[in-house]
Amino acid sequence: MSLRVNGARVVLLCASVWGFACAQAATPPKPVDGNGAFVTGRYRNLLADAGHSEQEIDGRIEAAFQQLFHGDPHTQAVYYAAGSNGNGPLAYVTDVANHDVRTEGMSYGMMIAVQTNHKAEFDALWNWANTYMLITDPKNPSVGYYAWSMNTDGTPRSDSAAPDGEEYFAMSLLFAAHRWGNGEGLYDYQAQADRLLSVMRHHPVQTGTTPLRIHPDDPPYDPKRKDGQANNIPPHQVTVGPMVNEEYAMIVFVPGFGANEYSDPSYHLPAFYELWARWGPVKDRKFWAKAAEESRRYFVRATNPRTGLAPDYANFDGSPRATAWNAAAANFSYDSWRTASNWSVDQSWWGKNPEAQTLSDRIQRFLFDQGIHTFSDRYTLDGKPLSTRHSSGMVATTATAGLAATDGPIQRAFLDELWATPVPSGQQRYYDGLLYMFSLLHTSGHFRIWMPSEAPTEIRNQQAH
């Protein structure tokens, strides 16, 4: 957490006002490691299996990174330098089409940076997130979380959080601690990850009255309609709690009450939870191990048994969930693209989900039958197209599903389609581009578990290559 003191930001690692402690409890039983890359140190290179040389693959990854982070600012880049402050350079990743900065994109940018060994970009993004997005006003019930959407000038477009950003922030920080070592303050990556993982699970239930602030000396956040006019919503109470549901051991859609009664299948990251069960705050490790198991079962319940498609939002029993503000959330849509990638990366790293291959085969077969070059980017769960757009980001996530799919012509078709797809540019380059970059890293074996220094030597040697 950071607070402003005489105009400057001071980084705090814990705050008792939040009602949780950073002290760690006794070490829980060691979880089962499975038989995936965590144990072997070996990552499948599906692109090499498809006939591409290491030189070609490395060149494509480097070209994609350079375009998305340092390409033409008008047509290619999603990463933008934004000056500096007392903690060093600042930069943000923006959703070009919507003109905002999201915790999703910031945390994805950090993960890409640590996976590709770009520390300067990583630190600049983390600095911007903590300077502008971290909620420090104690009267805001989301204090300690990161506001999920901001304008590029650092003013808010939201006064609350979405868990997918916090999840990727925490995981990228742990990888940074292991790959680069810890610095001080904001750049003590391990301490920052521990702080964030603690608040995600133990954030106290707090209530505040709108309008709310991100920082104590900010003006109140004034949400606008899409046309820029005031909403004229009268002051009302907002209650916020943890980002997890303890009973179901699941991540929630958002921690605000009402929206914490269901989940988003694409937020479920059992590959990460297994690592938090080993490296996170000791008192929470048993919970994260259980969360990984529950997420694997949830993927089965939430996906259609014929198409393999999952909804954007789902109840804890896996049934699709529409909401008053998003009636389409019961369908397969933009969030849902990521779900198949999530179960497949988990299977690649851990090998603990006996249903993963069936799930990947199911969604790849369905979309292949729709037309590998033309399938829609939105569907009803039973397979009725809801758009005519063929999205490179969805091609990318479905190619990543090949990590768990049966080796064969359908799996290969998605890898070929990924390789034939240029690095996304233009108005849709934010989401499509970040998912494309992730998929290149995943399908080439370059998206890796960065181990702590005490990991077995043979595993760290594999990791370094």
C-alpha cells in the first residue's frame, strides 16, 4: 500500500487498519506436485513441434514484444512511457479502443515483461499502478485494492477493483522476485506480492458512502454515462470484502457485495494458485491448494458438454449467470476466451486435471468445425454465433488450449492459424495483442515458472534455457 505524506507517496507493506495481519502461521502440509513442468522443468514447445525453428520462434516473440511495447504509438503499441516520479520511470498499458488503463492490461504487461526479461518496463508499469491505481483512501471500502479502470492521465474511471488484475499482479511479482531478486520499497517484489495475496483473501468487510476517492486528497470520483453526462446517482452505501469466497474456495467476480456471489470462469488460475500454495503467505497456502482443486472441477461444470464453451459469468455451481448490467454474460464472450487457456496452462505446469484433455479437445473441435479461419468470437454456450468477427485474441487462447489437447490435425490447425496471424495492430490491438503475446510464450514453452533460488539445481537449469 502507498499513502501520501506531505505530497509524496510512501510504500507500506501492511496496514493494521485493514484488519488483517501479515504474520505467517505454521507451515501447512506440502501439496502434491503432479507431473508437469513444475516437477520436470520442461515446457512443451508446440510451435517447434509444428515445424518452426528456435530462431524463427525467438524472432516472432521478440518482434511481437517490440511492436506491442515500443512500436508505432498510433497503430501498434499498447505500452506508453509516462514520465517519472520519486520511484523512477512510469508507464502504462492502455486499452486503445476504450481509452483507459486497466489492471488487467497493467498486470498482463508486467507478466509479459518478466517472462521476456524486461525489468525496466516491469518496474515502470508497477510504479504507475501504485502511483495512480492503488486505493489508499481509508474511507473507500476497496482500500488496499487497485481501481480496475483509470484514464491515461491517472484520474479514475472506477473506484473499485476486479480480481483478475490482482491475480496477475501477485504472480508477476513473485516471478520477478525469483528472476531478478528483490529491491527496496515498491520494488521489494516478494513483500509486495505477500501484501497483495493477504489483502485478496483477508480484506475486511468495509462499507462506505459514495462518492468515493482513490486517494485521500483526490476529488470524489464522479462516474459519467457513456455520453459524458453525470449519472445523477444519489449517494449510496457500498460494501466490499475479500476477493475470494471461503465456502467454495473460489475467486469472486468482484469483491463488492452483490457481485461477490458468483464468479468469472476466466478468473480461475489454478496454475498460479498451486504456486501460491507453496510460495505465498504460509497461513493461506492450504486455501490456495484447495482453490486449485476447486477451479479444476469448476472448469468442467462451467463448460458446455458439447461445445466446451464457458460463460463470462457463472454461479459457484458452474451454471451461467446473466446480470442486470450485462445480460450477455451468460454467453461465451470476451472474458471467456481465456478460460481454455487457463485450464491448459494449468495442465502443462501440474498435470493434475484428468479432464483437461477432454475440455481442450471439445472446444478445439467445435471451433474447428465452425471454420478455422472464420469462427465467431462470441457464441451461446450451445454454439449459436453471436457475432461475425474472427478475433486474433481468441485464435491465440484456443491455440494455447493445445497444451492440453490431443496431438493431431485439429491441435496443429490452431497452431498454424496462430503462426499465420500477424501481431495485432489497430484499434483492437490491446486485448488481442496481449493474448497473442501470451499465446506465443505459452505455445513455445517460453512462459515459465520462475523458481526461487532454493529450487533444485536441475529445475533451475531447465528454467534458464
